[in-house]
Amino acid sequence: MRRVLAGLGLAAVLLLGPSGSSALAQDPVQVPTQDIVPEPNSGQAPSEAGDRGGALQLLILGAVLATIGGATCHLVRQSRRAREGST
């Protein structure tokens, strides 16, 4: 009996409540389909250090590569020491 009453209550709320489609309706977002990646040589040269392809971006790339290389060297040394110590 409780399940029937709960089902009827749920059906009443869904039928009498505000329609979900009008409450959630939004303007459609237009997504660019073909111009996501600019063509080569179609942009402009970086004028500031933070621009795309500027000095700061190259510095960050170098820092990331140096960090990965340093971590790799550290792990290789650590694994060699561990193998030498276990023998």
C-alpha cells in the first residue's frame, strides 16, 4: 500500500510540477567545427612574453622538460643503488 501511494505521489509531482524542459532550456551553444586550430603562419608574432609562443611559454616548457629529466635521472640512480645494495 505504501509503494502504491508513493508511486501515485511521484506521478502527481511529475505531472503537475513545472516541466523540466522549459526550466532547463538554454540557448544552443555554437561550437566551432573547423577553425579550432589556426592554420600555420596565419597568426601574428608574439609581442609580449606571455603571448602564445612567447619567452615565458618557452621558459615553462624548458622548466617542465628539465624537471622530468631530473626526476628520471634521480630514479635511475636510486634504482642502481638499490640493485647494488641488494646483491
